[in-house]
Amino acid sequence: MWYVVYSQDVENSLPLRKKTRSAHLARLQQLSDEGRLLVAGPCPAIDSTDPGEAGFTGSVVIADFTSLEEAQAWAAADPYMDAGVYEQVTVKPYLKVLP
């Protein structure tokens, strides 16, 4: 089943994101390589595709897991969690309807 992982950043998270980005992206790439990633990306802090130093306010990942518990465990092991990027993470089941 699909699960949405919505993560909210701490204030001024950009330096922490930059330091840990490669490890964070490697985990997402693994999901993609396994055909389990629907979409993933950050939420810019401003209305721009390149927010620069304004940074980001969070991230969205929609991926396939066998259970809510597995999705929660995956989210809890994100390098951004260990680095202190995320203040809060919400994991919920997701039903893809369109397209």
C-alpha cells in the first residue's frame, strides 16, 4: 500500500539539510530502484522552484510499504531525523486515485 510521509522542518534547517542531503537522497533512490517510490521532494519556504537561502519547510514522500509500521520505521530512520532537520513527521496510508 502507498503511504505518505509528511515531514516538517525545524526553523533554519537548510545547513542541516545540506550536510545530510546525500544520505537522505540515497534512501529515496533505493526506494525508486525497487519501484516503490511514487513521488518525493521538499517544500520550498517561498513560492519558488529555487528558494535559495530561504530553504525549505518540510518534505513529502509517497512510497509503497507493506504496513503502516514499516512506513513509520522507514521514516524514523531517515538521516534527516538523526541530523535534526525534521521537527515532526506524519505517516498516513494513501490511496492513489488519479492519474
